Amino acid sequence: MKINSSFISTFFLILILTNCAVGPDFKKQDPWTPSKWLPNHNSIQGNVASQINMKKLDPNWWNCFQDPILSELERRTITNNLDIQIATQRIIASRAQLAIMGSARFPTLNAMGNYRRAQHSSKMVRRIINRVGNKKPELGDIIDPKEIDIPTFNEWADALDTSWEADIWGRVRRQYEAGEALSKASEEERRNILIIQLAEVARNYITLRGYQTQLGIVRKNAQIAKDSLDLAQKRYVGGLVTELDVYDAKAQLEETNSEIPQLEEQVINYMNVIALLLGEPPRALNQMLSIQKPIPPVLPQIPIGLPSDLLQRRPDIREAEAALHVSTAEIGVAEGDFYPKVTIDARMGFQSLSIKDLGFWSARAWNVGPTISIPIFEGGKLRGQLKLKKAQQKEAALAYRKTVLQAWQEVDNALSAYQAEQLRNKKLRETAQSNQQSVFLAQEQYREGLQNFINVLDAERRLLQSQDDLVKSTTRISTNLVQLYKVLGGGWETIFPERTKD
């Protein structure tokens, strides 16, 4: 089999040209970062118990609460959370789509074989010979059309077919580049979902412990109210006070007890929320979570990393950059549609009227050659597609910039909330301690007849309210720390690292 040298030259020229690629090349972004880290927070650092520093952020940040139950819940979330599993399937789908896109870079090769039992029209052949005989009478002496009767025959064939689009302008490569970036975006989406779910589990667990602590405080205050009722009844029996004090004490006790069912409902609700986050049915975790535990405390030192780490760590920023990469590469795909498409087709095989002759070299048949498709008129479709892709690229660039700025805003807000709540908690703790002493003194003075009962009731109400505010504030400090770790983007590095295989 001989191939024309001009075809070989053309083929190698195509290979050289395929090193080119239309459209803009994607360049990694150089986003804005603050000139100083924590510029508005250093002034109150010394006034709070939990200090922030710029040491390396621990990826398993939930361990900082030193709560084994929370750590176990987070471990189970990683494997059982349904949103994370859905995101994993999206990654698998995106990688399958990438494999489909990547197949266009390579030749297709198909083997075929066929057998046909056929008979051509004898009448058609006679008509052809008659026409030839009329033009060249001497041929009529060789073949008599009336004697022609074409028999049926067998036709056997096998062959290898191959086809390859010569990516002269880089359209296919840009398409594959967009697919790679899209797959990258899916990975970042899963990391972002992971961070959200880990933070949700921690936040709901801390809130659950907060409600359980509130429930314990209400029950203690109910006992205080019961003691006040007993004291009022004794003084009433002794003729020292009127029956009004007894009814006031009963009302205080019932009002305090009325808060217990609502808090118990909240405890059940949050246990069910945590169960859902772990892919479990309602009440599946009651045995594990129903025993009251203290609110997970924060550590004295909280590492949050360097400013430059944030952009490398937050998956939503990385996902936005990947989306920008996708839209940039798609411009090249749209521009490539304006240029001719060159496809090289080839076939090599054997043909014979007998299966016994099919393997002989003399039965070979082959063809090879390019097919060129040139867009001439598309009714404005190609220009519209290019304009659309350019607009989408600009939109993606703006979305990336917004994501970066929003990330810094979230970090700044989370730092402010974490430190401000600590200052508030300090004042609430002092208030609760003062109210505790006030109740003790009010009951003692009432027992001695130096105070009326209304002062005892006011002191008890103030104590319950201040203790409730203190528990909520303590809960909020820990949940604010969870929010800080969430906006810092920590948690995916050891679970779904840069290179993952599913």
C-alpha cells in the first residue's frame, strides 16, 4: 500500500498546526487581600479570654472543643452525610463528562465485518450494453444483451475504520480544558458542602448543649421558686403574711415550670437535626445525646492562619476561579467554530465474493483522505455564541471578585462577633453572680421579716433571666467560633485533599 507523499506532508503540517489554540489563555487571578490582618480587632485582644493568633489553622478544627462526642459526630458526618454523598456523585458525573470530552482528542477506531447475498438488475445491465452498442456497434458483436442473466452472489468484507478530527485551531483542546475546569469546580463544590455540613453539625450540637444547660437552670430555678413557696406558706400559717404571698409564690413556680416543656421540645428538635445531618432517622441519636453535657468551651488560643492562606483554603473562592476558567476556555471553543474542521478518515480491509479468498492480500481494499467542513452561513449563530461566551466570561470574573470580597467580609464579621460576644459574656457573668447573691439575701431578709415578698419574686426573675442570657451568650461564643472556622474554609484539607480518587 502506497501513500502519496503530499498527503504525508499535509498530515505533518496538521500536527504542527494543532499546537495552536484559538481564544484567550486563562490566567490565575491575583485577588485583593487586606494590607493588615485583624486591623480592627487588636485593640480588644487583651480584654477577652480567648485570644486569636496567626498560627497555622488545624484542618480538624472541631477537636479544639475537646469534646469526644462532637468529634465522633463530625467523623460520622464525613461518611454518612447525604449532601456530601450527592456532591460526590456530581464529581463522578463531571469526571465521566470530562472523559467524553477528552475522547474527541483521539482517533476513533472501529472494526466492522459484513456479509451480503445480492443480485444486481440484469435489465439495467442490458440497457447499459444496448446504449454502448448503439454508440460502438463493434462491442455488440462481443456481448449479446439478450443472453445476459446476472446470477446472485455472496459478498464478504471486513475492515478497520478510523476517523480523527485534526484540531488545527485548538477548539477540541479548549473544550477539554473547559471540562477539566468544570470537574475542578465540582470538587470545590463538594469541599464547600463538606465545610458547611461540618459547621452545621458543630453549631447544632453546641446549641443542643446550650438548651440542655438552660433546661437544667430552669429546673434549678423552679426548685428555688418551690423553696420560696414553702417559705411563704410557713409564714402564712404563722400569721406573719397574708395569703397573697402564697399565691404570688405559686404563680412564680408555675411560670418557671412552664418554660420546661418548650426547652424539652427544642432539645428533641436539635437532636433530630443532628440525626438528619448524619443521615439517620429522627431520634436515632437520642441515647447518645440526651444526657446533659456542658457547652463545649473555647480554647485560650485560637489559630486562624495568615491572610494569604484564606484564598487558597476557601473552596467557594476556588470554585469561582474554576468557573472563570470554564468560561474563558469556552470562548476558545466558540472562536474555533468559525474555522474549518478537518477530519481524517481511513479504512483498511478485505473484500471478496468468497469467504475463502477474504484473507488474501489481493483482496485488500483501502481508502484514506481528509474531509473539510467550512462554515459559510449560520444565520448569526456563531457570532451570537461567541458574544454569549464573552459575556459569561465577564460575568464569571465579576462573580469571582464578589466571592473574594464577600469572603473577607465574612471573616471580618466573624472575628468581630467572636470577640464582641466574649466582652458581653464577661458582663453577663458578673450580672448573674450579683443576681444569685441578691436572691439569697432577699430570701433571708424575707424570712426575718425585713423584706416583702415582691422583692423576692423580682430577685428570682432577674436571676433566671440573667442566667438564661449567660447560657445563650456562652453558647453563642462557641457557635461564633464555629462560624469563624467555617468562613476561614478549614476542614477539607485532610478529608478531600487536592488529589482525590473516587
